[in-house]
Amino acid sequence: MIPMNTPAKTLLLIFTDLDGTLLDHDTYDFSPARPALKALRAAQVPLILCSSKSFVEMKYWQEKIGVNHPFITEMAARCSFRRIILQNLLKSPVNVRV
């Protein structure tokens, strides 16, 4: 348990849809987003991909885009993440702002 007097840190997460948002609606090109993706990686800001795509499709796009964070798939019926990511996120209290 984390002591109540432990200061919370702010964790920034970016959530994005794929089709027509990060990926071009017609071509699935994401090259216009490359500078932003690079900046997020440099700042160590997790990019959470969200889509109605299947788990297998999302794993493909994660690899192609170069993202290895949790993702939301199958019309939000499934949230997938590696255990180590969750452990790292929960090491200290986090302020949540929406």
C-alpha cells in the first residue's frame, strides 16, 4: 500500500483511434504522424491505440507504427497490455485528469 503522504505524479497518456485518425482513411498511411510519434517516444508518453479492429490486426499496426503500449480493440470489448506496463504505471500514485 502506498502511504497517503506520497506525492502523486502526473502521467500523460494519449489515446487515438486508427481509421481516419492516425491512419489515412483511404490509404492507411501514417507518415504525416511520424513527427508526432517521434516526439511522443522522446517524451516517453504512451500512445494508446483504440479501434474496432481485431487483436491480431492491432498487434500488426502496433508493430508497423512502432508502438508497444496497451491498446483497446474489438469495439472496446478488449483492453490488452503487458503486465510490466501495468506494474510500472502503478508504482506510485497517479493524478488522473480528463
